Amino acid sequence: MSARVPRNIPVDVIRPYVVETPDPPRALDLGALFDPPGPVEVEIGFGKGRFLVTAAELQPERRFLGVEIRHVLRDFVAARLAKRSLTNARVMQADARIFLREIVPDSALRAIHFYFPDPWWKKRHHKRRIWTSQLFADFERALEPGGVLHLASDVDMVFDEMCARARERSGLREDRSAKLEPPCTTNFEDKAGDEGRVVGRTAFVRV
Ligand SMILES: C[S@@+](CC[C@H](N)C(=O)[O-])C[C@H]1O[C@@H](n2cnc3c(N)ncnc32)[C@H](O)[C@@H]1O
């Protein structure tokens, strides 16, 4: 995925949109990163940021924190947020697994958006797949009661395995009702639609 921060955007302009990853990792009060402070929704692996930027624009009353493993994408999306002055969204560079385990306090999140994780097709790369039972145990722990886990993928194997991992958690209950539909699509979702692939989408509520 190629993405470049426009050269004419100075570091000082994107800095307010970037949350530095605590090193060593430690729990952060995520709600306090925003003004006014309040409940936070996290997007895991935001890529070029279509969902994060559009959702923040459409829902100015909500707070969004995007977590992405690639620095270049963090800065690219910070520049997109800065261009639109979207102060209800921030981005952080981190491995989502460490972010959830070490940085997110219990019951801290109002929603988690987990869309189109890399399938890592080759057998020798399977260990890089992040939709593990551990990740879903961390999703369950991180969500507040009534909080929502949104899942989507255009790869049947990935979607089925994510749903199976979520169904293993007694604290998550599937809810496909339209009221939980997110406000917009992601870059990969649009690409799948353009290429005629079916997208699997569902949501689980923290009980
Ligand atoms: C296939 S892309 C999907 C991007 C976006 N969610 C979308 O639907 O357009 C997967 C994204 O997850 C990011 N990613 C992969 N492993 C990750 C990890 N361990 N923690 C955070 N992000 C990760 C990748 O860098 C990439 O941007």
C-alpha cells in the first residue's frame, strides 16, 4: 500500500493528530486525549484512513483513535486529519496486539472497528495473522458494557475465522441489526466492491 505524506505539510501541523506510543508500553487514559474528553472508538489497522477520516467527519460528537503498525500510514492519515481540522480523531503507530494488551485499560472502549486484516496467505506467514483467540479476548476485555466490535472482510476464510473467534467469547453477542451499521466504508471495502467481491460484515455487542 503506497502512501506519502505531502511534502508541504510541516511536522508541526500533523503532530497534534499523532499520539506517541508510550515506550515502554503502559496504560493510557484514552478518553483524556480528546477535548472534550469522553468515550473512544478505536480502528485497528486503518491503512490509508478512509474509514477513520470519514467517520470523524460524519460524527463530530464521537472520538476516534486509529492504530496502525506502519509509521508512514500514521503520518499520511494524520495529514488527512490535519487538512480537515478533525480534532475528534487521532492516530497512533503501534502493533494492535500490544496496544490492546498493554495500553488500553479494561472496559475503556465504546467501539472497536476491525476491518480487512491482511490474510497472509502463505503458510510460512500464518504466524503474522492477527485475528487470534488472544486478540478477541483482548477485544472483549477492552470494550465497555454495550460497546460494539465491528468486523468486516472480503476474504471468506478471514471473515469466518474472525466470527468464530468472537463467538468463543461469552462476553460478546452477535447483533446484525442495521442500527449498528458503521457510517461509512473503508478503502479495501470500496476496492472489493469495485472488483465485484462480496464483503462479510457483522457486529458483536459486549454484554
Ligand atoms: C489489508 S489493510 C486494510 C486497511 C483498512 N482497514 C481498510 O479496510 O482499508 C490491513 C492494514 O492493517 C495494518 N496492520 C497489519 N498488522 C497490524 C498490526 N499488528 N497492528 C496494527 N495494524 C496492522 C496494515 O499495515 C494495513 O494498513
